[in-house]
Amino acid sequence: MAIFTAIAGFLLAGTVFAGTVAVPLLAAGLGIAASVGLSYAAQALAGKPQNTDTGTAADNFSVQVDLQMGGNVPRSFNVGYSMTAGSRTYANQWGNDGQTPNAYFTDVIALEDMPGGRLLGVWVDGTKCTLGPTPHPDFGYPVVEYNKDGKDHLWVKYYDGTQTTADTFLVTKVSSADRPFEATRVYTGVSYAVCTALVNNTLFTSTPQFKFELSGIPLYDPTKDSTNGGTGSHRWSDPSTWGGDGDDLPAVQAYNIMRGVYYNGTWLYGLQGMTAARLPTLNWNVQIAKCREEIERASGAMEPTYRTGGQINVNAQIGNTIEALLTGCQGKISEIGGFYKVRVGSPDSPSFAFTDDDIIDSEEQHFAPFFGLADSINGIQGTYPDPAQGWNTATAPPLYDTGYEAQDGDRRLVASPAFDFVPYPEQVQQLQKSALQEARRERRHTLVFGPAFWIVEPGDVGTWTSVRNGYDEKLFRVDGAIDHADLNNTFDLTETDPTDYSWDKGEFRPPTTGQTTYPRPAPQGIVGWDAEPDTIEDNDGLKRRPGIRLIWDGDMPGVDGVQYEVRLAGKTDVISRGSTNQLSAGAERISASLLPETAYEVRGQYLPSAPRDMLWSDWIAVTTPDVKLSAIDFENGLKDLVTNYFGQTTDQINSVLQTISAVIAQQAGTNQNDKQQIINRLVATAGRLGASIDQVSTVAVDTQSALAQFQIAATAMIDEHTASIEQTQSAIATIDGQLATSWAIKADVNNYITSIELLNDGTTSAFVIMADIFKIVFPGLTPQDVFQIANVNGVPQAVLRADMLFDGMVTARSISVSSLTAITTHFGDAQIDGKLTMGPGGKLVIDGYIGAIMGFRVP
């Protein structure tokens, strides 16, 4: 006897209950039969609440987007292209990165409780990521999007459930005394991911959240089993032969749940004890082929007509799981005398035909030409998991029909089915169209036929030619059947049309998608960045140091300050760096380690108020002003140096000076035995300006001493301001055998420098600098003597250096200033500031406030 009922009515708790539907009244039978044979989507269209039989949360097949934790998480597995956030089984912080302790966080996430699935993609914090091509030996594949400054910060390693040993990395490196990971934790038969993150506050604001795209477990496909009506090497008894394109087909997925899901012979989910004979190959293979049949999509790609995928928790009602899968193919399933048949998509070719004469007129008939308003649907808008939106539930573009709305009294009556196992936007719209069209096939008949129609089964399609109803081979689907004791049959017939299931790629409407998560802020560059030469002055307004003035936009939310770097133009080494938290100032003056009249490059970067990436500006060229050290920079240090180091030579130098002065005075005040003198003068004037040079050459001898002297004075003036140089060279010899030389210069720039003098009494070399603020004598210096002149905040500000070779001559002397102001002056056979050379004979440089410094070669 033919038995037809909804699969949800008997696939409960993994057992099969056979039952009959007794319908004493054909009118009542129509209502029952018409409801039990509808597809899941059609039931939603008819207003049937989903999962009313169980009402359990386990039957919610929406995508699991949140990581689960705890000991009561049900086992699960995935079928087809799908996604899961998995469940955490272990986590720990460990290891050092340089000086940072606990720099790594490793999360172990179970994904499926069945082996063999493939990892297709990884989402991190709502963003689809890419795994690098080369795995780390411990961590796994690096996540490309989390490589910062050439350094990886996130890795994923995947096990497909076929592993036989525990992960060595977890056992030996991640495991700790308080959070051990034992070598016995193999996760046999469980696919899982090991995710390791390296701390970085601009990449991670919290523990990263993962979602994993999976291929689903390999499934048995009867169309690929040459021993079960198909073609191929699949064998039910050998799971190693399973897998292929059938893994994505809803009819294949439903077949495997009907047969039962097992691991190593142990039942996990689905029906138990179901044999292949009770799932007729002829029926199932035809319906699988209908799912596999390719159609052209809007992208131009040829794809199967129906595909489904999702996560199945083992505590979900089996009947509800089957119905949810068949939603993806407008499928229906029926049980007939203990055999289960499936119908998917468009109606099959007619398998029987009848006319009005085949109907038993003596039996009651029932005809429903249209639905009542409460059961009418004229629009549909389904929901589905959208991979493009992070696998969150999306709403498909609604499908309305103004013609249907007019038939329903200008009312819009919308159904909202859930396509939980259909992560394909175009297929969802295809299903919406066929479901709405089928729902508008309102002509239904309940009729009684004779024994000749005993072989007709629910789901079969027949043609009806009816003069009474005006049908010409009109297609009707058998939605219910009742066998009578007299071998008559009652059929519930619903009109059907294959064109309801037609689909053209031009009908696809691209859904509106949005950002799946708050985007990571893009790196921010500094605004208004500029640099200009600057001069640092003291309290008296004197120019003391060269500097650079940095400029930026100081009105920038989310920023606390600015940092900068300085380098010599054309170089790569940074010579100075610093920062300021005075953002609103909009400018900063710097002088540290800067040389005068030198080309530099500077760049800047904002300092964010919260961790995020900031961009450096381009390097900007700037040349410092020509501001060198002045005598005042040496005042205190030189005084201390004279007192502490050269104090013991003062008497000797004074003796030489007195001797020279006495000889000169004697020759000037007595009658010399012989004295000759040449005087030259050169003068030029123009208004306020004047210049003159006076030159006097003198030789004189008397009975006690001999004198040779050369004097020259050069003066330039404007109004009351003068700059002058007076040079005197003297050589003496006395009757008592004393020899002495004096070379002196008086340099006067508005009274800043008074004189410099070199003395030699025949035995000692001396270098004398006499000025308004200091006097220094350097007798008998040893090679490589270095003296620190002054300090600024503990940093050398000036260094005096004298290099001598005791070959009877002073070969070189130098004064070097090397400090944060980066001014350097060399003497001897060297260059000064790249433009002035001091030769062995000695040359004089006077530079305004800086004064005069010289180098010598003397006997």
C-alpha cells in the first residue's frame, strides 16, 4: 500500500516510523496531502512555521560566525562549501619577541568532528585573508595581510583530521606548566586549526577572531559508484574513495544523511540501518544529475544548477536537516512502503496520463481553483549566508509581481523563507523565482482513480486532458496518495509547469553588499609638513647656534604629537631624532648636532593618540644658516684651562715678553749704531667709508742688542664702526746670547678680539692668545694632546687639539670645535669649512664675532 507523508513526520531521533494517512473525507484529505508534500521553501511560502515539531535551537542552520567555548558544544561537521568559527579547545600566551615576554598567542580551534575536509579560506576580524605560499616550520602559513614592516605577525596551520600524532609545536613550545598541551592530544578524526599571533598593537586591538571556509567532508556519491547504478570508483564500504563535485550537491548530501554518517564504523549522525535498496538508485541518481546539470550564471561561468553547504550539529533533528538541505534545490522527499524517493527542481517528465474518463465519478471529488487570501503569496524575499559579507545572513533582493498583487486585491503578501544552506546569491534568486511561481499554481484536485493507477506514486507527474476543465495535456503533480481496500486510489493533484524553474542569467540582480567589519584605519600622513632655516639667539640677541624650524598642521584629531628625523643631504644615516607632544604648537625649533651652512634633510610623522599606523613624510631639504661659534662659547672653559693647565708657564712667558719689550724700548729711546726704517701708507675715502694700510719696516743695532721688526696695520671703517688688523713681527738678539722672536697680531672688530701673539725665546715655543676675555699659552705640547674646553649638558661643546712632532719644528696646530652645533675648524695643511686653507706659513681668518684663529710653522 502506498504511504506518503512528510519526512519530518518520521525522521526523528534517527529512527524510521512507518505510518498511514487515513482520510475519510476527500476535502480533508486535500488539505493534509497538499501540505505534507511541499518543499521546505514552499512550506515557508504557505506560512508554515519552521521547526515547529521540535522548537530547538539546534535546528537553526544559520552560519556559526562566533567562536564557541565550553564543554557542552555539540559535535558537528560541514557539508559542501561552508563556513564555521569552530570551538576553542586550547589557548595560551607564550614566548619572547626580543625583550617582550608572552609575545605570542596561540589558539587551537576545532572545526569539524569528521576528517577529510579541506581548508578553503580564512577570515580574520571580518576580513577575508590570504595565506602565504611558504609555511613557517612551527607556526604554519603566514597571513599575508598581517605582515608589517617585512615581519609576519599571524600564522594558521590546518589539520584535516587524518593526523595520528599531536602537534609538536603545541607540545614543546606553546605548552606551559599551568596550561599544558599533552602529547596525547591528537584530536583523532577532528579537523582543527592552530592560529598563532605575534603581539602588535597596531594590528591587533584584541584577540583575533577567525572564521574558516571549508569544503565539507568527502561524501559518497552513488552516481560515481559503478556497483550502484553509477559510473566510477566510489564504494560505500570504502570512505577513502569518496569525495568530488558531488560533495556540493544537495541530493548527495541528503543521501549520505539518509544512509548515516559514520567514522571508522561508528555512527555519528543520520539514519541508522538504512540500506542502499531503500534509496532506489534510479530515483536518486536522476535527481543528483538534475542538481549537477550546469547552467550559465551572470558571471559567465557554467555552474551546477543546485549547490548547498553548511554546518550540521549532531543534535539537530534529522528531518529538519534534510528539509533545510532540500531548500537549496526546491526538493521534496517521500516515503513509500519503506522506500525513500526524492524530487528536486523542475517536475520530472510525465510518467502517466489520464482523461476525465479515468476518474471514478461515483466517488467524491474536490477542486480548489485558488488559495484563500490567508494562504496567498505574491512576493518573496529570502535570507541566506553571503560569503561576500563575511558569511553573515544577508537578505536577497525582493521579488514582487504586480500582476499577482492585483489578483490579491492590490495587497502585497510576502513570504520570507530562509535558505540557510545556500551561500550562492544567484542561486537564491533562482530559488525565489521558482518558489513564487510554484506557489501561484493554485489549481488543485482531489480525485479517485481505479486500480490501473496503483503504480502511481507521490511526486510523479501526469498529463490530464479534460474537456470539462478545459485542460489539454495539462501537467499535474501527485502531492499525496491514499490506497483503498478496493484497490482504488485517491490522489491529491497540483498543477505544475517546468517553465516555473527556468532561469536566465540576465534575471540576476546583484545584491547590495556592505562592509563586514569596521575597517582598520589607513595609515595617516603628516599634514602641512615643512622645514626652514633658523637661528638660535641668546638673551642678548647674539646669534649663537644654527637651527631648523619644523612646521606642521597642529589641528589634527586623534594625534598627540610629532616625531622627526634629521640626516645630512644625500646620506642615509640619521644624525638626530626627537619628538614633541605639543601638537597644537604647530612648530618646533631644533639645533642639536647641526652644523652651520650645511645641507640637511628632515622628515616628520604624527604620533597617534591610540595605536595605529602613521606614515613618514617625504624628506624635505633645508640648509642651516652660517652661524658659527663665537669667543663667548669658550670663555669659561678657556679660563679654567689656562688656570689649571698652563698656570706654571706664566712666569716664563712673561719673561720673554719683558725681554722683547725691553729691547724694543731701548732701540727706540737711544742712539743706535745703525737704524734704518721704511714707512708706506695707502689711504682711500668715500663719504662715510674709509680704508687705510700703514706699513713700517725697522732694523736697528746698538752695543747691547739687535732688532728687526716689521709692522703693518689695515683699517676699514664706516661711521664710528671699525675693523682693524695690526701685525707685528720682531726678532732680537742680545749681547748676553739671548734670542727671542715675537709674532703678534691685534685683530679688532668693534673691540671683540684684541690680540694673538707667538713667542720664541730661543728655547721654547709658545702660542699666546690674548683677548678681552682670555689668555692661553701652549708651551712644549706633547703629541696628540687633547683638551676639553667646555660642556653643554654633559656633551662636549668644544675641543682644543695640538698635534706636534719633535723634529725641531712645530708641524701643525689645530683647534677643533665638535659639538651639537657641528662646527669644525682645522688648521695646518687642512681646509676650513670647505673653503679656507691654512698653510704651513700661517694664514689669518677673521670672521666677525668669531674672531681670529691661526696656524704656524716656526723654528
